[in-house]
Amino acid sequence: MKIILSIIFCFLIILNPAFGIEPVKIGIAGVTHSHVLSLLRNLNRDDIEIVGIAESNREILHRYADEFSINKNILFESLDEMLEQTKPEGVITFTSIFEHLKVVEACAPRGIHVMVEKPLAVSTKHSKAMSELAQKHEILLLTNFETTWYPTHYIAYKMINRGELGELRKIIVYDGHKGPQEINVNSEFLEWLTDPILNGGGAVTDFGCYGADLITWILKGEKPISVFAKLKQYKPGIYPKVDDDATIILSYENMEGVIHASWNWPFNRKDMHIYGETGYVFVDDAKTIRYRLNEKSVEKVKKLSPEDAPFVDPFTFFASAIKGETIISPGDLSSLEINMTVVEILEAARKSNKTGKAVKLKK
């Protein structure tokens, strides 16, 4: 009987690699960023275990605990207290962008890995401090973008690297929606999202980061020679403190990147147009890609499923990286290196808008 049970146990392990493997212990820092909702709705999972949630706003913390039936024993109003009592292996951050540095300052000396929501930081001063802490204490410091999990981006990337478009000439990225107030984001999210200190800007930060991340990734970490930007405030009555529209031009030696980030689109959009010498690729969304590879060909359309991407869930990705199953390279969309360049581009865009001149980046 014991032999039979052993055979069955081994068979289960073969069928299910997760069988018998402990989930990664994860803490949540802050819940004022509404992207936390996708995690709170799915806490019963095998890959990670939420051991603690820290949020200084007691009302929001307990509101979510009641809404999602969260055990109140894992709720903390202090991040340090949560880290000391629960000893997580990693922390997922849903605070304002300004507070990302504080989270890393708390986690890095304890050897706790961190994943923040995009962008990495509000300024290069913050991103450099975060990078130094991460390197000193040898932790992962990753940035999560929704667009990282679009399978269409990986197909476009492969086509570029196979030379199917010829030498790249222009990448245009469009990101945005009607505006955070217009789409009814949570009040606690709206409060800091429209604050120039806590968010680092308006649409330029909220949506400009997507294009900066994708273009830098496609160009394998290459920095633009210069950044020129115009930030607009079409709705000062709604967003009096920050921009609600941004156009950012990235100049490279042999090509140009253009980022259109806005809280003024008539509908939600996250799409990208990539032009080479001989062909183009249009990434319409996560599932649809269109391409024409030469003058004599016709445009073709390809449909993909989420499973065509390396991961469909950022939290599974984070757990895999913590366990060492997924190795993060400097050229990855979520990497610290790529995202430090993203912050540098956004900071240069804000400076360019103030001066009316292109801002050169240091190599």
C-alpha cells in the first residue's frame, strides 16, 4: 500500500509541478493605487501567499478587508511593523509613485524583493537612490506595466529582431483614456494621481511611461540623444495642478520615437505603430497585430491569446523571479535598468516643456 501511495505522490508531482511547493510569501505595501484590486479579487492562489497588508489609511484598509473578506490579522497600519511581523520574501507596492522610495528603503535592508507599479519613481534622484539600495542589498526591484503582458509586443519584438521591417525609423506609441476622473477611479487614487509631487506629473507620468518603457526595450536599452516635449492642460477645471496631455519626441541617431500620452482620448487605448525601412507593424492591443512587410505585400492581421506572452499575471511573474525560475536581464521590460531610463526620459520631458528646448541625456 505504501509503495502504491508513493507512486501516486510521484505521479502527482510530475503532473503538477506546483504540487508540494510552498507559495512565495508576499506583503502588500499600500492599497491607494486601484491596480491592487486585481490582486485583492484573487487572493486564493497557489503561487503566492499574502502574509501582510500595510496601509496608513485605516478607513481604506478596513473597507477593502470587509469587501474582499480579508483576515484582519494580516492588516497593519505601519509598513515596518508588517515587514517585521510577517517576514515576506517580496513586497508588491500600490502606493503613490513618490512613496516607492520609502518602500524600497524599508524592504532593501531586510533583503526583501520589491515590485512597484509603473513608473519606477517620480524623479532620477529617487530612482538612483532606489537603485543603489537594491544593488547594495542584492534585491530585485521590478516595475510592472500592463503592457508587459501583451503577447503582441513580443511578436513585434521578434519581427524587428529578425529584420523583417528593415532598419527601424520611427516608433509611435499611444496610451491613455478619457481621464481618471472621467472613468471614475477611486477617490484615494485620484487624490495622488493628480498631484504633481506624489505622481510626478499628470498624463506625462501616468501614460508617458508606457511608451518610454516599450521604446527603450525595443532599442535594447539605448537612451535617446535628446528629449523634446509639449505638455498641455486642456481641462484645468478638472486637473488644475497637472498636465492632461503630453507629446514626447525621442531623438536617436537613426530613428525617432514619439509618445502620445493623454487623459483626453475619446476611448481607452494602448497601441503602437512601428515603422522600418521596408515594412511596418501595428500593435492594436494585447490580442491584435497588423503588419505589412514590403511594398508589394498586403497587410496581414494576426490574433493572439494571453497565453502567447511569457506570463499572463504579474504576480506569478514576481514569484517566479523571486524563486530564481525566471532570470531578469537588464534588457527586460520590468528591469531596473530599463526603468531607470524611463524615469530619465519623463524627467527630461517635464524639463523640456518648461524650457521649450530639447534636453540632452547623458550616456
